[in-house]
Amino acid sequence: GDYLVTIEEKSKATFLRAYMNWRCMSAGSSRVCVRMVGHKMEESYSEALKEQMSVVEMPLSDPPLCISCCPVNGDLLVGCKNKLVIFCLKYRIINQNLTVLDFERSLILHIDNLIPAEVAFCARHIAITTELDVLILKLELVQQSADRTEQCAQGVSAPEKAMDGGSPSTHPLQLELDEFIICQKPVELLGEESKLCEIPVTLESTELPTEDTKHFQVQYLLFRHFAPDQSPFGFCEETKLHSVQLLPVYQTAYEETENKRKLLSLFCFFSLPHVGYLYSLGKLVELISTYQYSEKSEQAVLTPQFLHVITSQNLQCFTVRCSAAAARSEDPYIDTTVKACPPVTLDVCTLRMQLFIGPRAICHFKNHIILLTKADTEDITERRKPTRRMLSRKTDHIKSRTNSESEPGWNLYIINTVSTIQLYREMVEYSRTYENVKTESCIHLLSEAHLLIRAAIMDPHFLKSDEKEDLLRAFRESCAFLGDCYSRFDTKDYHLALPYYRMSGLSMTEVLKRLVSEGDEIQTYERGFIFYLTHSLNEDSNEELSKESGNKVLQILYLADPVQLPDILCSPSMRNICPLTAVKYLQKIEKMMPSVVLTLTKAFCALKMGVLAMYEHEMHSYKETTLACGFIGQPRLLQQRKEGIVTPTEFAVHLKEMQPGLLVAATVALHENSKIELEEADTFFKMLCNSSENTVPQLLVDFWEALLVVSSQEKILQELLLRVTSQYVWRISKKQLPETKPLKTTEDLIDSCSHFGLIVPWIASIMSVGCSSDKDYHEDISRLQSLLCSQSINIASALPVLEALPEADSVGLTVRVLCNTRLGNYEQAIDQLLSRCPAAAVFYAQHELKGDTQALWWKKLLPELCKRTRLTENDYPILISSLKAETLSIVAMELELRDFLSLLPEDGTAAFFLPHLLHCSQRKLLT
């Protein structure tokens, strides 16, 4: 809201007034209307409000002592004796062409025994100061219900137990001992502990209740009590708090469409005459900076970039840490290898000190400092009259106050602050005086400059600023300067070189030009630069160093950290280096620290040089299993990433042709050690075999089968089982042979992998009468049948894939019977066999109908055989043989004679069934 609020005194009466549309006065209009807060205006009367200033009277039961306007929503907080009153800013819509500002008194905070000297109000946070006390509260929204109405109305009461040191207002000796002063010791209570401050707060809602009425409860955030300064001559009467302020910092807007400012962090500042305190009010309430003044301060004003303080003769300017704290609230990647920001704990420093005669008051607006001074300082009394006497009552005296309107010497200064870019450049220039001595002072100055730019970028008006591009350029430049410092200086925070260089946008080549001198002379490089190099080269970057730069990096890292050399040589950035030079360095390292990774790296370099004899020598240095595990130490020997996509290296291409088994084993090892994901491995093998997106090369199937042997994750196993099943079915149904010979036979898989089961005998009976062309795809058919014979694959999930096999051939029959058997549908399986391959029915029953399913011999198989024998002629010999050979024998062995007789068909031949009846009866006699 665009309004002005004043506390005015006239005829010994104090008034609170708000001036609306006040800019009309500066435009030359002299028309003024006076109205009472909250009163409805007639439309005819309100039309005049467009071109005149309105004075809104805001009556209060007690005289107002101090005021504060919320910078977030424009609400007003008024401090009175023992209470605080909140007025909500309202926009009254008179008609479609006119909206006027008004206030509505909404909430009163009753605080016993408290006379506020200053208040601050921002985003439902309230800061109150007396002479020596600071209290910060937060109004929390609560869900209102019938049983909570009374509770919310009563607010919060402080605990009855007194703090250590007692309260001067209740001390029994205070009224009797005029010659002594009873002082509490200093106290600081943060968070939940601040409830112990003995300052009860009661809320009283004064707005008309509606459905949208908000209900609040009080949360205590901070309480701090200071003791007066002491000296051998008594107490200092000037010890009192001043300049309490709540400063909001908003989330950075990256698009111009983001009109609404989102509050990110909140800070509270207050000051004693010689020291100031800055707290952050977030999830935790904590002190982030303390300011020591060179002389007694009169007033201070906090901005996101600076703290401006006036003393009796100076205007001082200090740096602040608000942007550092806010940046950590905004970005979770701050303080990682990705991004960095100077610490909140960085010591503050004084930027400027300007002389003025008699500064009295200060305020800040955009890039202006408004300063009020009084030239004649000898007759000016204290800026504020103390409300509590701290000296002995018998020696206390008060200076008379003169009428300021009749006093000469008052001056008002409007001071333009130096632009952010100019000040940044001055600080960078000044930091160069420390550059050669490599001290922390250089880092400190550049950190201050960086925070200055960061604070400007976080300003809500940044996107519309004329300096937007300059600020962004300065931000990247400041990151580069800090990266240089942490690379060149021997500092404990050397690791910050990496994130600062990343934030600067500089390429590795540009960083090398900044830090590495031309020529062959050997330089000494600090840990920060080595840390930056190794981490940058270990990442999958699209930047390729030139041959000269790459060789220089090899030389630097060989001298500084030779262990890292095999890893560095596999970096995509080092593609252009001389492989012969790399081998020479590796041979030197091998004499000191031989390893499998180093041997593989030498073989990789030999391939690049085209020296196959050297390559074969290195590859025969270890067993194949050891070599496969060696790739875990450096996966980039086989695969590298370009724009997030895994691509095979020359090494992988060579292994595909010469040692595919080693390549598959190495990839399995990478997957099991979380070096490559399953989908990435798919892409890797498809690119390696030049296959299309929808084609699965045999080498990928070999990888899936090998992974089935070692993987223990159930989710991965089921995914793999479905994949290989799908591929087997696709090849069988499309009559496609694999383009390369599989690395393992079905027998190898059955022997090595529990997910491939032994193929049951009745399957061979079915396949023996199948089509001769199926023999061409024997491997895929046997693999599929073996999978279904195991207990690993989820049949229900695989059914949609298996549907592609035709029912007419023997392969489709075996698959469907296996599926029905795994699903417990034995009767369906028997029906399928009797219909398509009755000769296999008995073999199936012998293997599958056991235990709980044995009853199906006489409940299902025997009746079906008898029934089908009557109806068919083609399969008559097979059905008779099935009955006679096994079925009747099993039934005769398991059933009672009476039960057996009941199962025999009425039209059956007695001679056919008689031997089995005799066997059943004899078995009964024997038992």
C-alpha cells in the first residue's frame, strides 16, 4: 500500500493518522478529506478521492508510542502501553473505476507490564524492544473449532516459574532500597526456551467474524535481556536498545512473469549503543552476526546489502550476511561440489565511514540514504527519554527538552549509495593488493564482493534493473576470482575451487589458461587446483582438451597425484592426448604401484596406438575374471557418457570382436556394483552392435542371461526373466536365428543358473512328434522350456508374452501345458494333452500328478481316457495303451476295490479290466 502513517501530538493529545493518496499534495492539489478508519464512504463523496489526499483518523484507547508497517502485505502494528494493535490493510472497491485504501483493526496483543520503545512488524512476525529487552513473536495460523475458541482468545501465558536472577518488578527489596539498583543478569532464550521469558501474551480478535476470519496463536521465537553497562563510577544511563528491524529477503525471480514476491528468509536486527546483533528467523533462530561500533551509535538501518549506522559524528557502513543465509534457504545445492557461497560466519567488515555533524536519524529507500542532522550538538538532549531510571534516585536529574521547531541547524541529506557494480569493482581492485601475498584477506574481500552481487540478484526488482546483465556478468566473474584464490592459495577450504569455477561458467581450457603458464617449466600447484582438475576430468564432460593442454594436465597430475592418472586418461576430455606419452607415465607409475586398472589403461592406450602386440601382452597379464573385476575400478574404459547417454569406447568395440565373454562379464560386474543401470546397459549393447531401438542383439541377451546367474534383486530378476522370455518367443515365432552364437548353451545355463530348470521328460514326448523345422531353433526353444520348468518366473506376468506362440505346433502346446501346470490348472493341462498329444498324457501324469494332485488319475484322467476311447478312432491305439499301461495300474494300487469298480464304464469289456480288478483285490487281501 502507498500510504504514510504518523504519530502526531497536538494540545497534549496524541493521534494516529494515515495519509492516503498523499502524492496529490506534491502534484499541487490542496484538497484534503478527513475520514474515520473503517467507515463506509458514499459513492458520490468518494469520487472526489481520486484527486485529493485523505487523512484517516485511527482512534485508540491508549496513546500510540511506536508504529511499524509490514513490508510484505502493508499491515500496520501500533505499540501502546501493555498492548499491541494490528490494523489490516484493506482495498475498498467503491466502483469499477475506484479502489481506495483503508484499515481494519483486527487483533490486539495484550502484554502485561510492557511499555514498548520500538516495534517491528513483518509477515506475522513481531519484534518488540524496551530499554534492555527484546522479544520476538510469531502469529501462527490455527484451525478454529468450537473447543479451541476460548483457547485462541486467551492466547499464551508464560510459565509461572521465574528466571534465574528474579524480576526487578517483584523483588521485595526494590521498594525499600533507594540507594541500590537491582539488575537482572543478561539472558538469551531462543526457540521454545523463549517461552520462559515471563512475558504473557493474550490475543483479542476485534474484526467481525466471517467464514474467512483467521485465527492465530502466539509462538515465542526469541527473548533477550541485556544488563546495563557498568563502570567504577556507576551505571551508564545511555545503555538502551534501539533500531529494531525485521528485514524480509525474497526468493529470486528468474522470469519476468513471476509478479508475486515469495518470502524466503526473515532477519531481525537490534542494537545497543556500542554493539549490534543480527538474527535469522527461520526453522532455527540463530545469531549470525555481531557488529562492534567504533563509537556510540545513535540509530541504524539494515538493508539486504549493508548495515548503515550513525554515531554522533559519522555515517558508518558495514557488510551483512543476509544473502549468504538466504541463499542456503533457497538452494539445497549450496555448499556442495556443484555450488558454493561464502559462509554466514564470515567476519563482517566496515566499508565506508563518512563524517557528518550531529546525525540524528537515518532511513533507507532503494539506493538512497536519508539522513537528518542537527548542527548545534551542545544543546541537544537525548534522542530518547529513558522510561526507567538507572542511576540512584537521589542523584537523578533530567535535562529540559526544547522546542525543535524553533531550533536552528537542522539539515536533511539525501545520499545516493554507490552502485553495486561500482562498489564491486572497487572491492575487486582492492583485493589485488593482497593477491601476491596469498592471504585470506584476498578471499575475504572477494567473498564480500560476491555476496554484494548475490544480494543484488536476490532483489525483487532485479529482473527490471538496468544493471541486470552487468550483475549476472559480475556474479560469474566473482565466482571465477574466488575459484582462482582457492586454486592458488594454500587454504583449508581448497575444495571450494571446484564449485566456484563451475558457477563461473568457465571451461576447463579457460581455467588452465588462467592458472598454468606457457612453456615446459615445472610449476608448483596447490591442492585446490589439483582438486578442481581431478574432479572435472572424472566427470563426463563434452569438452575436449587440445593435445597440448592434455599433455600439460598429464604432467601436472603425474607430479601432484600419480594415483589418479589411470582415471584421468579415461576421461572424454583427454581424448586428444598423445597415447605414447601416456604409456610412458603409466610405466613409471606401474613400477611403484602396479594394479589391474593400470594394466587395462595401458592396454587401452596400446589400442589407440594400434600396437596389438603390446595390447595382447597387457591383457594376458591377468586372468579373465580378474580383468572383468578390474573394469569396476574404471568403467570409462568400456563406456562413456555423452549428454547423459552411455556410449561404448574403442576398447569395448575391440572386446566385442575378440573377447565378447570378457565384455559381458565386465558389464555384469559394472551392473552389480551400481556402475551402470539396466536400461543403460541395453543402450550400450545396442549401440555396440549397431542395432536399432527395437532390435535386441544376441550380445545383449547374453548379458541378460549372465546377469540372471549373479543377480539377487527380485525386481531385477523378474524384469530379466520377462526380457529373455520375450526374446525367445519373438525368435521362435518369427523364425529368426541369433546373429551371433550364444555364449552359453541351454545345458550351461541349467548347470550355472537356478532360474533355468531341468526340462521335464513329458516335454520330450511332445517335441518328438513336432515339426522338423523346430529343430533349427532348438536352443531358443529349450531355453524357453527350461525357464518355464523353473519356479522363478512369474507365469501370470509372462502369459501376455507367451500368447504370441501359435497353439497348433508342439512348442506352443508345451508352453501352454507348462503354464497351466505352474498355475495349478492340471485338468486343463490334461485336456490339452488328450486333445493334441494323447501319447504324452500318461508321461505328464506320472511326473505331475503326485501328492495332493494324485486323485486326478481317477477323477480326471481315467474318465477322460474311457470317454475319448469311445468317441475317437484315430487315437484309439494310443488311448488304449495309455489306459492299459499305467492309468489302470495306478488306480488299482491307490483305490479300494469298491471305489475302483464304481469308476469302470458300464459298457466296458470285462476281460480288459479283470487283471486290474484282481490286482486290486489281492492287494487288499495282502494288507
